[in-house]
Amino acid sequence: MKIELELIPWTTPNFVRIKTPISLKQDGPQETPAIPLSEIHAEVLGEMCDHFRAEIFNKANKNDPRILR
């Protein structure tokens, strides 16, 4: 028996967050600064996408089909 499922794609972000120092608990919740994707250099976006893709296949314990072995 074969069952087909329709997968929901990941949500594409509109911005990237900036890494900030950890704040003290008594300071309350702090909004993490963000930069719109349109303001990030294409090379940086490419590197971030490559890293994300590598992490996905690593977590799935699968070889990336785009990488020739």
C-alpha cells in the first residue's frame, strides 16, 4: 500500500536576525535586531542558503543530490 502526502514547504524569511550579546533576565525580553533580506549582499545570502541546505541534509543523514560523489 502506498500513501501520498503533500508536504508544506518551509516559510521563507523576510529578514535575518543579528547576533547580540545575551541580556540579563531582569532586563526583560529584548527584540533581536533584524535586517531585511533586500539589504544583504547576494554573496552572503548565497552562503547562508548553502549552509542551511548542508544542515538539512546533515540532520536527515542523507547525501545532498546536488553534490557529485
